[in-house]
Amino acid sequence: MKKAALLATFLSLITFLSIISGCSGRPAPRRLRIGIQPIPHFAPILVAKHKRWVEEGLAGDVEYTTFLSGPSMNEAIGGKSIDIGFMGDAPAIILKAAGVEDIKLIGIGSSSPTCLALVVPLSSNISSPKVLKGKTVGTIYGSYGHHLLVKILEQHGLRVEDINMLNMRIIDAVAALEARQIDAASVWDPWLSQLLERKKGRVLQDGRGITRGTVVLVARTDYIKAHPEMVRKFLKIYLRSVGWVRDHPAQTLEIVHLETGYPCVVLARSLASLDFSPDFSPEAISDIEKTAKFLTKLGVIKAKVDIKSFIWRGAF
């Protein structure tokens, strides 16, 4: 009798748990895994990470992984090891076009046309992009630094074929410029501000009138479909952090310094010029569309990417 009673109780418990688990209509959200880059462009997520706002707001586990570039983050998204990522618009478009892992744009990270520039050594006699013909210029192929370089050359009647463009990691381009091994480099912050602060370089032309220098938030489409409320809650927390960054510039500077390791004097220049508005304004969409056209013309992407359908409108 005791065994029969125990069995009946056990079966009742299983039935109860089955009912409970089935009521949600979708699987319970797993840990949210966020890919970040330690640069000032992503100050709001760095602040949220530092203050543990995401963990508190989602009442769950949050895992942050740091990447030094968008392409390396793309590999992680393709391997489904992160759910949300912060990167430049170019790597996001490249990943979307490749079709390895379907993603959506869920927000704008930041923008600033003065946070990227074509620079030359401080003592260089190059006074205009017009005289870059035959010169050696370093940048990352397919990056928005590359995009800026091409557009600057076009403004001054030159083509990429008129220069010797070297595909270099940004830290290598900066080192080569400081050593006078190349004539110019197309770089962005914080490396741009480092060059200027150390008085090792000067700006030949920045992105004003050419590009906003947009970086974005992306999420895997399958994660959005499985946990749309989780993504909405995350974006609500992120929006709170954007407001806090706007209202507390001095504290933001200190936190970004702690999170990235870059000197405050370098970060201050970037943070003062960056626009952290997360919404998809017409200007932001236009800038991303220009990047997509550039990547298509360059042959980096083959598939057409419709930017408007690329955007998830679930929050902003």
C-alpha cells in the first residue's frame, strides 16, 4: 500500500510539473551571452556591465565575452556562442550577407564622423589627400576605415589603384605610421586619439561629410524568435544605460577607463563626440546602406542586403 501511495504521489508530481512547464508556450530563456569590444564606442554596454544592470534586470545569468574586432565576433555568432553582439556596421552586413547565421540589427551603438580619420605622421609634408598618389596607406580591408579612405580618394580625383593600400590590423597600421614605414593610415578611436595625444600623427581628413562612423547592436534571429521578451528587456536596460552615460560624463569616463584600460585623456576625446542614440534614425539607416553599397562594390559581399528588412523593430 505504501509503495502504491508513493507511486501515485510521484505520478501526480510529474503531471503537475508537466502542466507548469507547458504553460509558458516557449522554452525558458537561457543565459544571455553578450559579445563586446573594449572601445569607447560601446560605452553604454560597458557601463551596464560594470554596474551589473543586465544581470539585475534580467534576474538571470549574463555572460560577457570580449572581442578585439567584428570579424572575430562574427565567428562566435556563427558558432552560436554569443546571442547579442556590438560591432561595426560593416562586419554586421558581411555576416548577414554570408548567410552563415541569420541576424538582425536591434539598435545603433553609436556614431561620430570625427572618431575616424585619414592620418599622416605629425612631421609629414603631405598636406592634402590629393598628393597621396603613389603613397602607401594602411587600413583594414572592408572596414569603415577602408570605406572612408576610398571616399576621400574619390573626393580628390583619385582611386585606390593610385595608392599602395596595405591590409593591416589597426594596431599594426598605427605602429607602422609611427615608425614612418607607411605614409598614411585610415584609423578610428581609440587608436586615432592615441596618435593625436602622443603627437605622433595629425588628421588629414576625418569622416565629416562622408560617413557617420556607425556601430550597431546585433542579435541572432533564432534567439529573438525564441526569447523576444528577453531581448526587449535587455534593450530597455541598455536604453537606461544610454541615458546614464549622457547624464554622467565624468563617471562614464572613469568606468570606460576601468573597462578598457585606455588613458582617460584618450577616451575623453572620443566620448565627447560620440552620439549614443540607439534608435534607427533616417540618417543612421542611410549610413548603413552606404556601407552595404560600398561592400557590394568592393566585392566583399555578393548577396544583396536590404537594410530596412535587416532591422528588428521590436523595441525602438
